[in-house]
Amino acid sequence: MKMKSNFKLWPVGQGLFYSGTIKYENNQNFNFVYDCGSSSMNIDEIVDHYVETSLIDKTLDMLVISHFDEDHISGIPKLLTEVKKIKKIFIPYENGIENYLLFLAFIYGNDGNINEKIDEIILVNSTGPENENNRDFEELNTSIEIEDNFSLPNIKVGVFKGSSIKYRNLWKFKFYNTYLRKTNFSSKIKEEIINLIKDSGCKGLEELLKKLNSPVKNDENCDKEISVKNSLKKIYEKYCSSSYGNSKQNQSSLCLYHSPLLNDMNMEISIYQHDILSISTFIDPFFWYGDMIIGTLLTGDISLRQEKQAKRYNDFKNHYKNECIDVLFFLTPHHGSSKNWNKDVLHDFPMAYFYLNSAGLLSKYDHPSDSVIGDIIKSGRYILNSNEKALVEYSIDLIDK
């Protein structure tokens, strides 16, 4: 056996928590997580279980945050508490460092702490020039100048202009974030952080985050005072609330394709769907695909609908034109919402036979939609559902020919 890999869609209900472990020579592991949140249950126990069973040295190599809705990130403060280190965090890039500030507002507003936990925060701008051969995970050059009042000690902040990276010539990762209409909305996040720093009598962000429990005047009601921590939480809630077109938050989702790079190997695939409340486990038969590349495409809450967004879907499709025949596992966008679905995916990604879905059993949003499930099943594909009671797991093992 040359290399083993294992991937899980954790049972978080209405939310998303996806993890991957790539095991290679000398029992070394590369561990990554794509989103970690839930709005229908307490995710802390699941995060504990993940860290205990998957992170031997409590080090996470890569955390990818698709977007900042709470059902995708509510477990990250707990994750930060339990791990020793997260080497790189990738977040969607829009027009500046506002998403970096929004991430900090959420973490520190919800009792989290990144001090001495994170090496680098990287904003992904996948519209940059593509040069796949020179972007190794360990050697990414992403440094940018951060204003002194926004910098934090020992944490690099950078912009990755491109989409593809590789890990030790073993695994490929390819990001995508769509183009968005520019607004002045995101700049207001920066303004509010600056005002909070001033109102708290601090010189910069570093000093502010050391005074989380200190009072600060509430601009909306000046006769009351709230803490710095609660002020940060209010900033997060304001700029991620449904009143600010939640659809834009969803559409800003950072998508991620990943697959092995070793083309001279045979691949063995096993798929499991566990019922966590009983002993019974459904195990799909083993599948042999010879020397084909087996990839996974994770889509966050992006919308792939055509209608008025035909150009946007075509942009997504064209971005992954070199990977489309390698996608075997495809995450249904936005928990299987019919408003985000496009059945053209079934044609444009012809080898995507397994559709992953994560949603609550009693979802008030009707996730996954019957129409989405129907399209998938009628096409002869499979839908693998994760919810509060079910865990989806699959393995890709590379074997010498």
C-alpha cells in the first residue's frame, strides 16, 4: 500500500463539517478541514471526537472556511481550543482584509482565541494567474503588508493569487471563488473595527484583543456599555445577518477541489454511511477505478443556478474544466437547496456519481430538496446524506500497479 486517505462528512445536522486525512510514507499525516459548524446542535462533542481520533499530534495542517455563516463556522472556536496548531487557514477574498477582520470578530466574539495557534491566514483570490507547478503548500508566498493597527504577533496574513496548490506532489487542491459585484459594504467592517479600537482606548487590534472583557460604549445606545467581546460579536452578526443579503455571503463561498496526484497507481475506494445511533452500518461495495484520478468538489453554499446567473455558472464550470471528469464526489451546494441547484452539473461533471449532502433531519429550509434528490437519483447517481444521526465516510487507497 502506497498511500491511504480518509474523508468524513460529520453528523452535525444543519451545517457542514468535512475532514480529510492523507496518510503517506512513515505514517505521516496531512490533515485538513473544510468548514466546521452547525445551527441545529452543539458541535463541541463532535469536534472533540475529531481531534481525539484524527489529529495524533493535535496539529491541523489546513483549515478552509467557505464563508462566514454560523452554520459553517460555529465549531471553529472549539477547534482552536483543542488543537495545538493550525498551520494555514484559507478564507475567501473579496476586496481587501475585511474577511480577515470578520473572521477575528467571530472568533473573539465567541470566546475563541488564535494566539499562538495559527501560523498564517490566507485570503484566496482564485481569479489570479494560474501556475500549478510552483505552488507547494509548504512554500506559498502570500505575504502582504498589513497596517500596524491590524497586525497580530506571530501570524502572517497573505493573499493567494491563483487557485491550485499541491502537497508534496501527493495531493492537489484547487480553490474557486466567484466574481462578486463590488460594493462599499465590506469597507464598513474595517471602519467599525477602527472605531471599536478607538472607543476602547487602544492603539491597535492586538491591544484590543487583550481587553475582551473591558467595557466599551454602545454607539446605538450610549447610556449603556457592552464589552469588547460582545461588540465584536455584534459586528460579526451585523455583517453576516440575513438582512445583509445572506445570498451574497453564500455566493462568496470558497469552493475546494481535491484529489491525489500519483497517476501511476491503482485506486481502491470504499464508501460508508454510518447510523450513529445503532450498530447497523451500510457499507457500499468496493469500487476499482484503475489508474483514474478520483476527486472531490466541495461547494459550500454557492449557487450554481443558471437563470440570470448563466455567466457565473459557466465561470465555475470553466474554472474546473480540467478536473470535471475526475470529480467522483460532489457536495450539493447549500445543503441541497433547490435555489442553489443546477442539474446541468449532472452532465458537466459526468463522473460525479456520489453526491454528498449535510443537512438537519428537521430542517426548516427543506434541505435537501425533494427536487434535488429526484434529479440525482433519476440520473442513476447516489446521494449520501449526513445529518444528526448519520455520518458519511469514504476512503481512497492508492496501490502499486
